[in-house]
Amino acid sequence: MFKIKKEKPSTMNPAQMVGSMEQFADAAREHWTWLIAGVAVAVVIAVAVAGYFWMWRQEDRAAEDLLHQGMRIFSQTSPAAAPPRPEELQKAVETFRKVVAEYPHSSAAPQAAYMLGNALSDLKDWNAAAKAYEDFLNHYGDQKILVPLVYQRLAYAQLSQGKVDDAEKAFVTITQIAGAPNKDHALYELARIDEVLSRREGALAHYQELLKDHPRSPYAEEASIRIKTLDAKKTSAPPSPTPSPSPATQAPAPK
């Protein structure tokens, strides 16, 4: 029977231990400068990151304060309260513009950009309002909740300018946004535009789509009434008169 021979654990004599410690100390002294430099760099980076977030938070708070100042003008304590005066609206415009200009990357900037367009609309400065809404879409197009509302307000500004085709495109865009909360409103406005332009079939199609996809919409009842009205107009419309033949196509008179 074979026996496994166990090796004796290696031992290090005091002289070897002293030599190893001296080697470690020499290596530490050799790389000490690099170690200190690495720690210093890490500290500088940590301080810079902390400083950036502190500055960002300070700017974000400043932007929020400005936004709230502008929003107070639009807050009415009661339904009977008087609407903001033009000079108050102008002050709100300047406040919202300051937020967008000085704190464009703050969390308050998208809301301020939207309210800027609304304030300009209330001032009936339609050109400036349309531009404000377009700027919003260019800079904050990732704001999924606000984008459909901005397109709606943009469409109204364009209608006020007489730009019916542009307004129609804006409403159509809303209907193509998945989950847009105002899609029913956009369909209703598209139908109304079709009616104004005497496009009966288009109006019917939009009203019917509204009823089918949004049966609980506040516009559903009006859409149903408009469909019946358009159908009644078609039924009661007099038949088109048969055109009389032109002299060139009339049969010659008997001789």
C-alpha cells in the first residue's frame, strides 16, 4: 500500500522576511508619486462632479422660481376674476423668455417655452406665438405630454393668421401621435375645417372617425349632430339641372 508523502510547509527565515519587506518598501517609494497623483486626480474629478450637480440644482431652482412667477399671472382665484391685463401678460412673456434663454436645459424650460406661446396668444401676437410654438417643437420635441398640446395651440395661431393649410397639417400631426390626449379635439377641428371649405365627405369622415375611436369624447355629441345635419343637407339638396345641349349639338330644325 502506497503512502502519500506530505510536504512540509515552507517556512521563511527572518532574513528572508526582512528582505521582502525592504523590497516592498522600495517599490512603494518608487511608485509613491504616481499613487499620490492618482488620488489627487480622483479627488479633483469627484469635486468637479459634485460642483456641477450643485450648480445645476441651483440653476434649476432659479428657473423654477421664474416659471412660478410667470404662472401666477395666469392663475385666477375665481371664475369671475378679470383676465390678465396686457401689461401683465407682457411681463409674463418676458419672464418665460428669460427662463428659456438663461436656463434652456432646466426642468422648467419646456413648460416655460409652452407658456411663452400661450402668453403671446393671449396678447394676440399670432406671429410671435406661432414662432414660440415652433421653437418648442425644435428644442423640446421629446416632451411627449406637451407636444400634442403645442401642435393644437400652433394650429389655432395659424388659423388666426389665415394659414388654414398649415393649421390643418398641425391637426393631422396630432392624430398621428400615439396616445395624444387631444386626438378627438384634432379630429373635430379637422372636420370643421372641411365644412368651412365645403368638403362634405372629408367632414363626414372625420366626424365618423371621432365617434368610432372616441365615443366618450365631449365632442362626440356635436359630431353626431353634425353628421345628421350634413346627411340632411345632402337629402334636401335639389337635383342638379340637366344641362341643355349647346347650339352645336342640337338637332337641325326640319326644313
